Amino acid sequence: MSIYVETKIQGSLDELWEKTQDPQWHERWDVRFTSITYLPRAAESEPQRFLYSTRIGFGLSIDGEGQTVGSRRGEGRRTSSLRFWSDDSKSLIREGAGYWQYVPVDDGVRFITGYDYRTRFGWIGRGLDRLVFRPLMGWATAWSFDRLRLWIEEGVDPAVSMQRTVIHFLCRITVAMVWLYQGLIPKLIASHPDELVMLADAGIAETTAPTVLVIAGAAEVALGVMVLVFFGHRWPLALTAGLMIPATLVVAINSPQFLLAAFNPVSLNWLLAVISVIGLVMKKDLPSARRCLRAKPETD
């Protein structure tokens, strides 16, 4: 159950070491921490003690401590081992340990971490950790590693990565909600009269219109689900944007009276298309946990 994450970064080992070992750089790309502060030490040979804090919302934060030791070994590899613990009663993690490993390769550096920890709150804490917290920590570690990769390889500032991620997330959730709502409420659940009128205007017989409405509603619900399920793919947003042009033209040709309604297809379709395009634009150079290896290779 220990967490393992590995990525390959096309950059220098020295730059990667600095951005991971210097707390002012580390806290910028690692989403698991809000702040990291190194404590003074009497000698370089002593372990480096540090304090960390993570904001969890509503003005609350979780605080903890740790110590790290950096070392070098043959063939240019470097390792950094650490221990961490928290006396904060809000923290699920009681104590843990792990390592970072830097392995030079021909086209960059393999950046690897592995860590494990013990929880508090007894069997409730263990269950919560297994079902929710540990998968979330693994994802957050991998996402942060890819955020660091983009910073080094593409020069994308971590703050920009976060902004793009939030905007893309909001766009995708909004598009999915619109598809789900439009498919469920006016078509599958309410069978709104306006929907039946537009089908009649399009030449659909009255006897078959309810069936066609159900099919259309199911298709919209399916597309809404796909926008969420295929969260890392561009095509659901591109499909949404592309469908808005013919959808608006069909209404304008067959049912022009609806173009004058208070809540009409022109405004809805335009907004949905624009939000989809914004989501597509923000998709460029987004961090993704899927780019990282999440299981230790058997050859290592």
C-alpha cells in the first residue's frame, strides 16, 4: 500500500535538485503543501528539520514536522530520505517516511518517490485512508510531479498550471451539467411541450415524437457523462462546440419563433460553445497524474 510515483523530466539534475530541495521552490509546485519552512541547524551534517502546513479550507490548516537528509551516490544518482510526522489532531497522518531519488538518463532525469505512513483514529482512519485519502495522496503526488515537469521542460509556471487547471475543470463541469440537465429535465423527465413543438416543426410525426424525444434526451445525457468520464480527452469539448452551430441553424430554420424567447437556443448554444472552446484552450500543457508511473518497475 506504499505510494510510488515516477516521472522522467527532460532537464538538468542540478535544476531538478534545486526545485525539489529548496523549500521556496518546492512549495510552489507540490499541491500537497501550502508552505514549507526549513529550521536552522548547527551543522551541515545534521538532518534538516522543517515545518510544513497545508490549507484544507474554511480557514483551517494541517501542520506537521519532518526532517530530510540529502545524499549522493555513484553514477551521478542522488537520493533524499525523509521522515515526517504531525501532532495536529486534524491530521489523518500520524507519522511516515519516504525518499526521493534522482537517476540521470540519456534524455533527462528519472525522478522517483516512494513513501508510506501510519494513520490515527483507529480503524476509522485506516478505512478512510484506504478508500479515499491514500488514492488522493497518490494522485496529488503524481499531479504535482507532472506540474514540476512542465515547469522545467516547458517553462510553465506552477501558478499558471493551477489557474489553467481550475478554469478547465470549471468549463468541463459546466458543459457536462448543461448536457445532463437538458437531456434529463425537458426531455426525459418533463417532456416539455416546447421540445415536442420543435420536433413537430422539424417534421416529426406526433405519434413518434415522444420516442424521438427520449432518444434525444438519452443522447444528451450520454454526452454529458462522456464529458466527465473522458476528462483528459479533448474530443467531448470539441464535439460540443461543433454541435452548437448545426443545432442553432436547425432551430432557426424550423422553429424561428423560439429565437425570440426569453431563454432561447441562440444564447444557450453560444454560451455552451464558448465555454467548450475556453476549456479546449486551457487544456494545453495541463498537468496530468496519468503521465507518471504509479507502480515500481520489477527491474528496479
